[in-house]
Amino acid sequence: MNPVLLLAQLGWMYLGYAIPLIVVISLVYAATRHEDLRAIGRHAFGCAMWIIGLMVVVGLIMAVVSAWL
């Protein structure tokens, strides 16, 4: 089987869309809260980790439910 086709079936191609969205959302959210660049960077990193963690948890729940069905 073609490895590119296998990756597309697994949904890893969507990661290319998720990464820029996570970066932009976390930076805009942090910039609305702070004015100092260091504080924006720290808050954006923390916000990005929360978003990634939530996406992982939801993805795992969806994988378990789909395997159970």
C-alpha cells in the first residue's frame, strides 16, 4: 500500500491545518490579554499546550468510541 495513502487515511494530513490554526489562535488570545512580548509568548505557549491537550483527549475519546462501535 502507498504510504501517502495510508497517512491520508489516518488523518495525519490534517495536522498541517491544525498547527497554523493553533499558533494563530493562541497568539491572538495571548495578545488580547497582555502587552509585554514576553508575557504574550508565555501565555501563547501555555494556551497552545491547552489546545493540543484538549485535541488529544477528544481524539482519544473518539478513537475509543469508534473502536467500541
